[in-house]
Amino acid sequence: MNCKNCGIEFIRTGRNHKWCKPCANEKIKQSINKWHWKHGILNGLGSGGKLEQDNQNYKHGLSVFRRWAKEKLKQLQYCCERCGKSIDVQTRGTWAGHHKDHNRQNNIKENLEVLCKQCHQVEHECWRAFQGVTTIPQGSTHENVEAHSPRNG
């Protein structure tokens, strides 16, 4: 069968297929873009996308804050501001844009600090969540643990 769009012969994989694969993909893209415009979702460079609060991806300025953090990391030669540890920007979760005043609504550049994951956890005292938790060494028996527990002296 020949494609209804470009006329190239192709093998149909279903009874209702009218277009070759490249033309079908283009038709799908056009359909999605048409739906986005109809529903006011403008995205991508040069699409007339909305800025800051009017953008559907904007939430309390955090998207701008993250972009500033990446710019600042570049200036810092990809190092943590506290410990100087090297940071891989591409690896998700290895760094954090930190609000110095701990107010996530205060998204000004002066309130930004770029930290490695470890320094960020220390800053927010994440270790407190594990206070009082004990671990049992591998190979220990229940009796050994009971004998060395703090309440048994």
C-alpha cells in the first residue's frame, strides 16, 4: 500500500494504517501540538511559552532557583560551597540548591547556596531521624545483642 501523505510504498501493520511510519509520527506530533495550543499549554523555546508565575512548570520560583544553582555551580567549578567536594551536575541527587534562610518561598540569588548532598543533609540535621536506632552487627546472635544493650549495662 502507498502512504496517503508521501506516496511511498509501505507494509501496513494494521487494517486502518494509511501512512508510513515517518508520516504517522509527524501526524501524531501535529495532533499533540494542536491539542496543546487548544488548551493553552505552550512549551518549548520560541513557542511563546509563558514566563515565571504564568508558566505551568513554575512552582514558587523553584525552576528558576535550580537554573541559578546550576549557573552558580559552573562559577564554583562544580564544587560544594561548604566542603569543596567535587559535584557531578549530571547525576541527580548529588547536589542541592539550598535556601540559606530555610524559606523555600525566598527565591533570590543571595539566598542561594549550592551544597553537596552530604552537606545539605548535615545542614537540615537529617541524622536526627536516625537517633536511637541501633544496628545489629552481622553474625551477632540475639543473646549477644541483649547482653551489650544499654539497659543491661
